[in-house]
Amino acid sequence: MTGSINVALLGSKFMGRAHSNAWLKVGKFFDVDPVPVMHTVVARNTAELDQFARRWGWQHSSTDWQSVVASGDIDLVDIGTPNDVHAEQAIAALEAGRHVACEKPLAGTLADAEAMAAAAESSAAKTFVWFNYRRVPAVALAQRLVAAGALGRIYHVRAAYLQSWGGPDTPLLWRFQGDIAGSGAHGDLNAHIIDAVRFVTGEEIVTVEGAMEHTFIEERELLEGSAGGEIAGSGAATAGSKGRSTVDDAVMFLARTSGGALASFEATRLATGYHNANRFEIHGEKGALRFDFERMNELGFYNLDSDDAVQGWTTIDVTRSGAGHPYVEAWWPDSHGLGYEHSFINQASDILNIVGGKEPLVAMPDFADALKTQRVLHAAVESARNHAPVEVADLSSLRRDVT
Ligand SMILES: NC(=O)c1ccc[n+]([C@@H]2O[C@H](COP(=O)([O-])OP(=O)(O)OC[C@H]3O[C@@H](n4cnc5c(N)ncnc54)[C@H](O)[C@@H]3O)[C@@H](O)[C@H]2O)c1
């Protein structure tokens, strides 16, 4: 294939910027075919939209996502909107024959996620989910090491995603509104680490053994005339006027994997001292791995095959193209570190690889794959609310309105 595809981006705030940057840069650093054309950006805020389009190089802007998605000019719809509209937008795009790249979590509810996966299954178009942390070189290398047998049988997985922006001064953004977000730290952060654990270990989460969810801050200041702006620090709160937070601030759960490992997951927006500590540790019969996004250019490896006298944690600098570190060849010389935005640009290159009929460098979650993560999210909430273990495979018989 030699050609181009017209992209329409829905959403122009946090992920709008991350995705715009990815479509803008991907062809500069990767040999992509097709080449993305930044055709139209869609968002609700007309005042800022034109300026956003000009700044990032979008040819057109619109506040009407339905007509953009239906337009024959568009080949790929990129969804960076709040979770409650993912299903409506993705299904409309798939029915119009567009490829769809959707932000995580796949949806706010399991029912929405199932409808999206069903629409993807009956469409010839391709689907992609922005679990961008798979494309951090250290995480991609961890997956390669596990797949090559470096850890052997896996005994333990310990995953945590710790942020602290959700204190009492943070207003009632959409992320604290259950009807929009679906859940709080759980769908926002546990979604990422569930995906990372599934990806790196190659094992599925089969049982949630127990879970806890908690809302520490039950009321937050209302944002003036808005359903909630960007992640933090945006939008003026209306003095004194408060609304109810209807999501968790933190969720922890214990699980078993298909390979028999014991796993723990913790997501919180109230981990004072941590800002974006997206971490996992994996212990196997032959070695162990550890990763923390706050030191994203490093991967920790403990190798029981090395001489006993020198055994210890090795900190691998994962920025060396000569060492074959994933994606690094496209970027800078050794130890010229990568950042958050590179994971999105790396993902854009793999989306284009797949659209062009080539293999992605790293396995890409589509809607069917992201539905598996959504089912684990849902199982954890069921487990927390019923104080009971939940088999992920049994979920079809359970309530659908939780996650
Ligand atoms: N992959 C990641 O690391 C990551 C990080 C942050 C957010 N996300 C996900 O990205 C999505 C968006 O989050 P965000 O932080 O960018 O939110 P945001 O509030 O910063 O931006 C939301 C954007 O969507 C637009 N929008 C809202 N409703 C719309 C509608 N009905 N039609 C068209 N546009 C609409 C808004 O105008 C705004 O531009 C969420 O699903 C979130 O979970 C993923």
C-alpha cells in the first residue's frame, strides 16, 4: 500500500493534544505507509477549537461529530472524548466503515464495551485502543523477555498506578461523575495496569478473589457552567457550590492469572507523593522484572541464571537501538531519553502499520482485546460490592451497569 488516510480526531484537550502530536510527528520519525492526513478535529468548545486546529495543523474543525464521522472524506476516527460517548461514536464510525482508534478504558460500562466489540466484529474496519503504555520501550522489552522465557513460570504480579491529583481541592471534573466516567481511578488507572499485566505476562486474569473500592472525597466544588474540564488545574469552580462525586477515588483488588500467578492491583488518585507512578513487578521461577513509569527509560531485571556472586537487580537503560530496544531505532542516540508523548507516536506508527497490512512492532489491543480488560474492571467492582470472588468468565450472568 502506498497512500494516505484522512484522520478525524474527536476531543481536543488532554488526549486531543497527545494524539494530535502523534499524528503530526509519526511520519517524521517512522517510515509510515499510509501517511496520516490531519483532516478534521472535533470538540465542543467552539471558542478554542479553531485555534487548536491551527496550532496542531488540522485542516478542518467541527463541533458536529456525527457529520464528520459520516463524511466519506474520513478513513479513521480517533476518539479522545470522555468514556460515556466512546460507544456511540465508535459504533457510528464503524457502521460508516471507518477504522476506529479509541481511548481507554474502552467504555464506561461493560454493556457499552460489549456493544463496541460486537460492532467491531461485524465490521471490516480495524479497531485500536490507546493502551499507550505497551509502547513504552521498557514495557515492550519486558513483554519480549517474558515471552522468551526469561522469567519461567510466573508466581507473582504486583501492579499499582499511583496518582495524587484527586485531593479535596480538585473540582467535580467529568472524571468524578459516574454517569460520564463509569468509574474513577479504577477505569482510569487500573485499566492501564490490567492491560499491561495481560500484555507483559501473556496471561489472562481469570478470577478476582477480592476487592475494595472507596470514595474518600464525597463532595467536590462544581465547575462553572460545565460538565467538567481537563484532568487538573482547569476551569474555575463556582465558589461554595458543591456536587457529589459518584466514582471511586481508589480501588484495590487481588486476582489469579490463567498461568496460576497471584496478582494484586491498586489504583488511586490520592497517593500523596506520587504523580504518575504506573508500576509493575513480576516474579518468576527464573527471574523478576520491575517497571515504574516515573523512571520510564529503565527496566529492572533480576536474573537467577547469572553467577550467584553478582546476582542483583540490573537497571537496564532501555534507550539503546544497538541493543534492539523496541521503537528506539526511530528516535535518538543511546541514553537520549524518551518521554510520555513517544508512547503515543509509537502507537500511531503501529496503527498505520496495521492499516497498511503490516505487522505492528508490538501487539495492538483491538476492541475484542480491550473488552477482556473491561471484563476484569467489571469483575473487580462486582467483587468489591458483593464481598465475594468473581470468575471473570462468568460475568455474562451478572449485572451490566457497574463499571
Ligand atoms: N491513554 C492515556 O494515557 C490517557 C490519558 C488521559 C485520558 N485518557 C482517556 O482519553 C479520553 C479523554 O480524556 P481527556 O483527559 O482527554 O479528557 P478532556 O476532558 O481533557 O477532553 C475531552 C475532550 O472531549 C470533548 N468532548 C466531550 N464530549 C464530547 C462529545 N460528545 N463530542 C465531541 N467532543 C466531546 C471535549 O470538548 C474535550 O475536547 C478518556 O476516555 C480518558 O480515559 C487516556
